[in-house]
Amino acid sequence: MPPLAIALSGISKHFGPVAANKDVSLSIAAGSIHGIVGENGAGKSTLMSILYGFYEADAGEIRIAGEARQIRSPADAIAAGIGMVHQHFMLVETLSVVENIILGAEGAAWLKNGVGKARAELARLAQDYGLVIDPDAIVGDLSVGLQQRVEILKALYRGADILILDEPTAVLTPPEADQLFALLRALKAQGKTVVLITHKLREIMDVTDAVSVMRRGEMVAHLTTAETSPPELAEAMVGRRVLLRVEKEARRRGKPVLEAVGLGVRDARGVELLQDLSLTLHAGEIVGIAGVAGNGQSELLEVLAGLLRSSRGVIRLGGRILNNADRSPAKLRKLGLMHIPEDRQRTGLVTAFSAAENAILGYQEDTAFGTGLFMSPSRIEAHARTTFNAYDVRPPDPGLKTAKFSGGNQQKIVLAREIERHPKVLLVGQPTRGVDIGAIEFIHRRLIALRDAGVAILLVSVELEEVMALSDRILAMCGGRITGERAAATADERDLGLLMAGVNERAA
Amino acid sequence: MSAAPIDLPRWADAGLVPLVSVAAALLVAGLVVLGIGESPLEATALLLRGALGSAEGIGFTLYYTTNFIFTGLAVAVAFHAGLFNIGGEGQATIAGVFAALACLWLQPLPGFLLVPLAILSAAAGGALYGFIPGWLQATRGSHVVITTIMFNFIAATLIVYLLVEVIGKPGSMQPETANFAGHAILTPMHQLLAPLGLKLPATPLNTAFLLALASLVAIWALIFRSRLGYCIRTVGANPRAAAYAGISPARITMVAMAISGALAGGLAVNEVMGVQHRLLLDFTAGYGFVGIAVALMGRGHPIGVGLAALLFGVLYQGGAELSFDKPGITRDMVVVIGGVIILFAGALDGLFRRFVASGLRLGRRA
Amino acid sequence: MEWIATIAVILDSAIRLSIPLLCAAMAGLWSERAGVVDIGLEGKMLIAAFASAVAAFATGSAWAGLGAGILASVLLSLVHGFAAITWRGNQIVSGVAINMLAAGLTVVLGNAWYAQGGRTPTLEGGARFGDLTLPFAAAMREHVPVLGLFYDEVISGHGAPVYLAFASVLLTAFVLKRTRFGLRLRAVGENPAAVDTAGISVTGLRYGAVIICGVLCGLGGTYLAVSQSAGFLPHMTAGKGFIALAAVIFANWRPWPALGACLLFGLLDAIAIRLQGVALPGIGQVPVQAIQALPYVMTVILLAGFIGKSTPPKASGVPYVKER
């Protein structure tokens, strides 16, 4: 049995009351490629940040190559032979490739010798692994794939024996990803250990030797890649939870209300976040989007809500094509399209405001809340008090600062605000993220009641069971595309998990 | 401003933290007084007597307070929109030019028309000079802080040019305009109150003080009671949520900077129309910068701004009296206190919050 | 030939006027390249001017003045660092505070100590930096036409701080470009997380930059009081710290272009003084104020992106907080 490159035991880490890692143990064989999978927020990145000395664990032991190590800072990790390629590159864009490579490992007070040594080393690495790069290019001018190459070279230049890559393919095109995998295999052939963090099952199956699965801060499975399958991994990731039951009767859906055809969105770098996406929402139905976070769901919500410009595509609301002027949040609200954003604290609320002030956010021009230029605090407060009672917001104190409410009650404030405006279409993002069980049930019942009243609802959630319990139809998304549609009544978790991993795409 | 990471009860946040930082700043000033060989206690007594010990002293104190209310409110309104307007000096300068032009050019008009028009003209000048940096930030991405600093200097050279070459008093070597006509100026308080049987000593205090008090109320209503104020506060606290709520951060940036500039124009109304009765160089005299201390200390709330302005009024007037008795302590001491207050209540806010929070915890345990 | 002499005189005065700008600009460049915005250059130069005049008067040594000036300026720098780096306070607010603190404190102390309306006593002899005559200045003037005159008039005959200021540009450019410290400093102003993950202390680097900023402001302030003038005058920096800030922006945070910008702004100032009340043939009288306002107007136009593009260090003004 070869020695273990990494042995973690009993690692725990709390951020305030939130446990990001709970008693995590992990063994990684030297000279292997080891995958770590899990949904967003499962604790993968936290674990790797602990290993890299970015955070210190509250408890637990780290052994590198058999030796117990205290890793308190990235400098300790580098000394232990660990290199990390972060999801958001730790590069200085205004500096050249060679300057980035030697940063922190310059050798002496004068750069001259260090630069010379780095150039020679770069030439050697280019020969060994085919990692060709112009040492004098400015990093900001390089493509994303080449920038990632610089990150890998940085780690190798520091003599890393263990290379951790955090979601390395998130920003790569498919050919670039294939190149990366070839490189990882070459590294393995040279005896290096590679840790690959990802949520893409295909990559795990393609390139790893072994895989560990994380869920909600815990390590739930250690598997040998050759002996597992995507469905098994998907199930381990999502978990066989107590099935959420939501009472709902079958309804006949009404006319189409919101139609999107051929939507496309690109970010500043030209990466396609949404590609040729079409969907139709009917009155009186809930359409759920199933997908691993980061596959375009957020962008879909933002485009439909008027917060993000699409680069192509048409949106029809109530049969009418929306022009650019219509696609502003204020105008869309007037047309009956309301939006419960994914992140209530960053987008849906002003946490420094009182609860009453947040109860009218987006409706600040409404004549019900004041006359002319002024607002009536008593009317706003009365409105807040009524809706808070109806939605069981606790404490029902409209004057309290919003930041002091629990997550569930903050969400109810947002929910009450948008639902009480009688939407025709309701966009809902992560309705129960960070919400306690009692509030979850309440929120679900409200959404069903709304659907029964004929509202068209688009539901985005990373909780697959929530999507399955609430939806009438489910669309799976992967890589900014819709990869399949299932009727909720007949959908099963394995099937959806595969669609979410984009596996359908290959079969088709 | 920066988010508050330490959670404090509201009364501590709004009252105790500013009080502690002001007390610390006064302590530093006391040490400076001690360092130059004078007694801080004696200096404080002289200062308070000079500022509040006589009707004349109070008149002067309130006259200075007027300036600080305007410049403090100007900074506070911009704060609410998440903007830092360092350009109060420049905006007041341009407002002074606009006020002077109105007073000189519209002289044939009767006083009841001329005075309001001149005040509006001052506000418009300040608003315009605040709007431009706001517009540049909203549409061209240049930061308000740097632009307003540059605008201060541009205004300072512009007023020299205008006074020397264009609107200066003909035949005079002084860079100043001719005196305004008697009906173009703001009534001094002692004249205004004389018909009521109140005999007050002559001080620079004039009706601009009433305008300042009205501005406190108006800005309170604007920020906390109007729809526009709601939008301003939303943009300042969370621009993302503002966009979600259909509020344009760019529009609010321009509007807030214009309002801020108009308020800074109040300084010109008090000094040019109320006291000097002509336009002259350097009438802004650093009041714009002290306004930053006033706004920070007052936590951006009009009540706080009013109280902080009064404190600085006392310090200015008391400091002037003090320097008569103790030539070693000049009024520049007030500038030192202002600087230390900005440092303590602004840049080191986190330190003082931590300090107050641990103090409260100790108190609770005891 | 008289116009050549006139040009030489104007250039000489341009250099003298640009020195405080140059010191403050290099100071600002160090601080901002490390990610700490500094609008307190003005205040630091002012306190240095005061401290240097006090020390030079007390000891009779200009060099002691320089030491005291640097010390006072570095102390204020550390206050800024404490607020901006350690307590992650608002850097603009801290800069404003430092400017006010210096403006008030210098006058209060000056008045208390010397009772001359805030001025310090006139410095004489060794308490001022004397003008250094470079080798062969007289000989060159006599024997080499035009160039010799310029060498003697413009290049030679300045106090030691002038040559130190020019050396600081060379040193800044060299250290930033060719040394380990310079590389790390450039990196920390652009992406502190990259520096942190490379195992380098962000706090240490930023304090280092802020201290260097203090030293250079100290040199600039000392020049004003102990070399250019013969003592301290209240508010004698008169906005030079802000013009220096403009020069840094103009130079896109690079040392050599900053030197160019400072010399240009110094030249504008020299021309403005020269043109006071002089009618130019064909143009008439140029308002001096228009020339004086030019650096500020140009900076506003540049920042608004109407000419070229200004790209400040990406992380400047942002306190470093580890992301979760």
C-alpha cells in the first residue's frame, strides 16, 4: 500500500453558528487523482481552504505524507508541498507571467536571479508537461485557459507535490477542459497527487481514481471511481432525504403567460451563461428548474426580472413582446411580474432598514403609502403590520431593523411583499434557503395557494426535493441550457440527477 | 460608509459612540493645550464663557452654527446616498458667486423678491457645482471624491479671476465686489427682533440662521419622509437592492449631489448675503471641511447634525474669545479638534465601536 | 539672446516649484500602488514643513530639520495606516482628518511657541539648505554656449533636497521594477488575495508602503520650509499635495510619467507667475488663474475618460478582508 499523500481526520470548522465542516475525515493516496464532489455549500471549498491554510480548523488533524502538520497560513501549506488553483484565480493581472510565478518565491531581494531561474524552470516544465507559455506576456491579456495554466505553473514552481484544483473547468471551454485533464494525467504519471473539486460528475468519471462525496458539511461516501456510476454519485450528493410532502391537487393549467425564446447571456469575458434557452410558463402552474448551482439558473431569473440584459432572445409577457424599455424591474412590476430574488440579503432587502420600510421596497412610488412626494409612516406601518400578521412574521414588529430578523422571517417579509401585489407571474429563487422547517412549510403552502389561484410560477432551487415537491413540470439545467423536461408526477431523482449532470446531452 | 460589523443597541450606536469619540477628541485637544503650557480646565471655562456667557457670545455662536448646519447637512445628504462629497468649499464658493450676481444684477427688484431670488440663485449655483461631479460619476465613472477635490481648487481660482477681472468693484484694489444694496441683504437678528422689544447686541447672526433651522427640518423630511429620500437611502445602503426595486443608482447619485451642493450654498447665503454683504475671497474659510466632522459626528441625522453644528459653533466662538485671553491658544485649535473628530468618529469608527461594545459587556456583567 | 536667459530663469523656477509636487507624487504613488488611497499628502507635507523648520531653528542644522520633518510625516502616515490597514476604516475620511489635523496643529503649536502668527522664526545660515553648485558650472557657462547657461542656471545651484527628490524618482522606479519588495508591492495593490495566498503578509507590505509615503512627504515638506523658504508659514503647502495627487492620476500611477507631470505642473506655475500682468503679443493678457486651474481641469477631464483612460491599482481604497 502506497503512503497517503493527505490524511485528514476529524476536521471541523464553524463560521459563527454555521458548521461548514463537521468531523470530516479524508484519505488521499499519493500519486492519484482524487475527486471531491458535492453540491454548492456542501463544504468542499472550506475543507480545501483549511488544507491550504487560508482558514484554521476548529478541530482535527492534518497529515501530509504521513507527517502531522500545523497549517496556519498559505506559507505553511506551500512549505508542506501543497499547491492550490483557486476557482477565482489568485493572479495579478497587470503583472507578467514570470512575475506572477515568482511572487512570494523570488529567491532574493533583487529580482534578476529569481527571474532567470524561473525562466529556466518554465522552459523545463514546458518540456515535461507541454505547458508552453510566453513568460513575458501580461496575465490580464491571456485567455482564461492560459491564466489557469499560470496558476498551475505557480504551484509547480514552488515544488508542489499535491495540487488542489477548485472547480477548474467552471470557466473553461470543452477543448480547454480536455487539455487540462490530459495535463492532470501527466502530473499523475510524474508521481504528483491531484485533488479535483467539482460538481460535474462527468469529470469525476473521466479523470479520477477515487472520489469522496460531501453533503451539508459532512463526508458521506468514499468510492473508487471504477466501481461507481453517475447515478450512485448523484444520489450520494443529493441524499435520500425524508421526502418532503406538499399537499397539492392536480390542476389544469391555463393559457401561456410568460414565454422566453432563444435567450442568450454572455459575461464580460464572453463566456456563455445562458445558451438558446426557451421556456413557457402557463397560468396556474409551477415550473421548477432543477440544476446544480452555477449552471445559469441565477442568470435566467435575473434576465426575466429585468436585472440583466440578454444578448439575444425574445420575452413575451401576456402575449406581448417586451422591448428594452419594458424590461426594467419597475415596468415589469407594473405588468404583473414579481420577483423573489435568490439572495434576500444582497438583493431582496435593505437589511439596514426597518422591516416596514422593506415591506414596500420596489413599491415606494405607490400612492397607497403616501401622498405626492411624501410617504406616510403610519400607513406604511399599518400595511406592514397587516401583511406581517397574515404571513406570521415574527416578531411582528415593523419598526425592528431587518437584519435582526431570522432568515425565515426575512424571507417571509419578501414573500409577503411580492405575493400581496397580486402577481400574474412570480419568479421565485431559493425560497427556503437558510429558512427553518416551520417557515419552509408555510412558504410552500403559500406558493401552492398562489398557483391554485392561477398565478404562473417559476421556481429555482438547489434543493432538488423542493423542486420535485412543488412543481408541476421540471426543467433541468446544465451549462446554461435546458437539458430536459419531466412531468413532476413521474420524475425520479436519479433521472433528474443525470439531466442536471448533463448526461442526457451526450445520449441525445 | 463602511458596514458596521459590531452590533450595538440603537441608543449606543446613535448616541454613545459619537459621544465617546468626541470626548476622546476633546481629550486629545486638552493634551495639546497642556503641551503648550496652559491649563485645559481654565481654557475650557474661558471657552464656554466666551461662547455662551453673554448674549453677544451666543449670537456669534449661533452665527457660526448656521454655517456648520449647512455644510454638515450637505455632507450628510451625500452620505445617505453612499457618496462622499468633499466639495462643500467649492460648491459654496460658486453659490457665493451666484448669490452676488443675483444681488447685484437684480438690484432694481424689491427686497421681498430680490432676497428669495438671490437665495435660490445661490442654491442653484451650489447644486450645479455638485451635480457635475455626480453626473461625471454616474455616466463617466470618475469618482466623486477626486472630482470634488479638483472642483474645490477650480472654484478657488475661478472666484479670483471673477473678482479681479470681471465683477470686482471698479477702481478697487481689493478682490471683492461692491457692497450690495440695503434691501438685498438678510436682516440681522438684532434688527429683526427689535420691534418685539428684544434688545440684542449687534452680532453677525441673521435670518440665514432661521433658514438653516428650516433646512434641518426639510432635510429630515426629505431623507426620512419622502419617496426620494427612501430612494436615496436605498441606493446608499444597498445599490443592488435599489436596482431590484426599480431605482436608478445613477439618477440618485446626480440628484443627491445636486441637493448636497445646494445645501453647501447655504454657507454662501449666510456669509455673503447675511454678514459680508459683498462677495470676497475665501469666505468659505474651511467651514466646508468642518462640515465633514459635523456630519460624521451627527451620524448623518439632522438632529445629530444640529447638535454637532452647535458644538462647533461653541468651539469657534469660544475659541475666538479664548485666544484673546490666551494668545497661545489660537482658534486653529478648533481645526485640530475637527480633524481628530473626523479621525475618531469616521476612520476609526470600528475601534470606537469595539471599545463601546466591550464597555457595555463589562457593564452588563458587573 | 535675452530670451534664452529668460527661458533658463523660467525653467529654473519650474524645477523649484515642482519639487514639492514631485516628493508628494512619489509618496502618493507608493501608497496607492500598495492599495492605500492617500488624500492626506497635503497634511503630511505641512506637518513636515513645520517640524523641519522648528528643528532646523532649534539646532541650526538643516539636516536635523530634514530628520524631524520625516519623523513628523511618518507619524501621521502611521496614523493613516492604523486607521486604513489595521482598522479597515474609510481611507478618504482618514486622509481628510490628517489634512485638518496638520493644518490646525501647525498653527496652534507655531503660535504657542513663537507667537508670530503661526510662523516660525527666519532660518539663517546652516539652518537652511544652501544651494549646491555642481562641478564645472561656472566653466560650462563661460565656455559652452546655451547648454552651459542651462547647466549652470537650471541644473546646478539647488539645495540638497532638490537632488534628493530627483533621486527618489530613480529609486522608486528601480525598486518597483527590479526588487522583490517592489514586485510584492505592485501585486498587493492589484490583488491582495494573490499576495496572501502566496504566503506574504498584506498588512506588512501596506505598512511598509505607507511609511515610505511618509518619508517622501517629509522630504517635500522640509524642502518647502528649509530650502525654498526660510521658515514655516501657515498653510504653506497651499494645495500642492492635491496637485501631486493629480499628477499621480495623470501619470497612471507610474514614476517617470509622474516626474513629467510634476515638471509640467511646475512649469505652468512658473509661467503663471511670469505672465502676471504681462500682455502677450497677439493674445493679450492671459488670465493667470486659467493657467493655475489647468492641472485640476486636466485631471477632471482625464478621469472622465475624455482623454485616454485612467486605470488606478485595482485594490486601491479597498481594505483587505479574507473572503469566505
